[in-house]
Amino acid sequence: MDMAELAWQESDEAMLDQTQAELKDLSTIAAKFETECLFSGEADSNNCFLEINAGAGGTESHDWASMMMRMYLRFAERLGFKAEIINLINGEEAGIKSCTIHIKGHLAYGWLRTESGVHRLVRISPFNAAGKRMTSFASCWVYPEIEDDISITIDEKDLRIDTFRSSGAGGQHVNTTDSAVRITHLPTNIVTQCQNDRSQHKNKAQAMKMLKARLYELELNKRTAEANEQNAAKTEIGWGHQIRSYVLQPYQMVKDLRTGYETSNTQSTLDGDLEKFVASSLAANIGKS
């Protein structure tokens, strides 16, 4: 503050600009720490996996799922996390059908866990020649990567392991050999898959790690089901189940339907500015779990 006052007294515009930038950075850091004070889950400090799945609607929903993937990659970058796409299925014409992102960093799960749910987009369709307004849905599901000291027992007879040819980018070798691995846990019908490595062994190990994380997340949900039944299961990707609406036409607004928090800066939100949405969700959940 002394530097700002001195710069103002001396009409030093360069110093004023620098001071304002530093104050803005400090404000951002303070807000980040304030949000992290709301973390209370036993797995909040863990890395996490984030899955995105397009809803019904073909190209429209595939494009929206792709926009969401970009949004969460940007969000992870803003928070200083490392994000890696470990599974990706492209849409036939545009966008993606689904993807899984591995996000690494202290408190990654804490920052992402309230993003689980259905996300709705309203916009003028770039794929419709008549320029009609369209509504699209895609889901986001976040679960923690479990630590090595947490024991999750998986019986081999409960698994179906399939190998297949990778459909994503990765070079000629990946695309011409059965290096991709899909694991189905028969008792829960949980499916995980990985195709980002040339080694089938490494893909299997990553898919197994994802399965353990899913089973751990399922156990966490069971523990909190009595306090919050909404956390116990996924919902249908469609009307009546969305947690957030992104309206680009006829007006600009992103609104979280759980908390009522909204902003008219839709572009900033789609560029990964989600901190205030997370903070409002965490604050709203205090006392409910």
C-alpha cells in the first residue's frame, strides 16, 4: 500500500500499473486460500480423475463435451495442476464422445469434486444451417486417485479385461496394435480404459489404478449416502438433472443451479475461471455432509 501511495503522489503510472497487478495477484491467492479452508473431505488432497461424457444429441453434444474438456484443462492450468488426457473417444463429425483426464496436484480432488454432474449449454448451433438455438448436455464425473497406503481388494474373477486397437492420436504403433485396455468390474459394472501409451502393460496398470480409484470413490459415497443421497449415484445426462447452465444465446449467463451463483462473463468461465463456482458449492455444502 505504501508503494501505491508513493506512486500516486509522484504520478508514476508504470509503478501504479505494477502495484495494481501485484494487488490483483495477492487477491487471487487470498481467494484461493480462502476456498481451500472449506475443504473437509478425507480425499480432498489427492490427485483425481475427471471423466466427461457427451449426452444425447450427436454432434451438438460432442462439441459441448469438447468445450468442457478445454474448460477443465484450463482450470487445472490456472490452479497449477498437471493435467493429462489418458483416454479420448472422438465424435464422428466434431468434438468428443468422452474423455478421461488425470489431474495431478495437491488438493486436486478438493478443487474438482463439486464439478460432478450434468452441464447444460444453450447457444446458436454452429452445425445448423438455419441458425437455430440448441440445447446440449454433457456430464462430468470426478473421483480421487487413491494413495498407495489405502487397500482396495479386487478379485481377479470379478474382472473382464479386453484389449483393442487405439482410436486416438499416438502414432502408427499405437493405432495398429491392440495396446488399448478396457477393464470391467463385473459386480459394480464399472468400466475403465486407457489407450494413451504404446505399452499394453502400462495401459492396463493405469486402467487398474483408475478402477481402484472408482471403487474407493464408490465407498466414500456409501459412507456419506445417509447425509447426502445426491452423492450416491450418477444421474441421467439430460433435462432435470443439470447442476449448471451455460447460456450463450439469447443472453450471456452461466448459473449454478445448486447455489444460485451466476456470472455474465461466459467466455471467462469457458476459459477455466471456475474458482467462484467451486467456492460457492463448497460453502453451500457446509453442514450438509
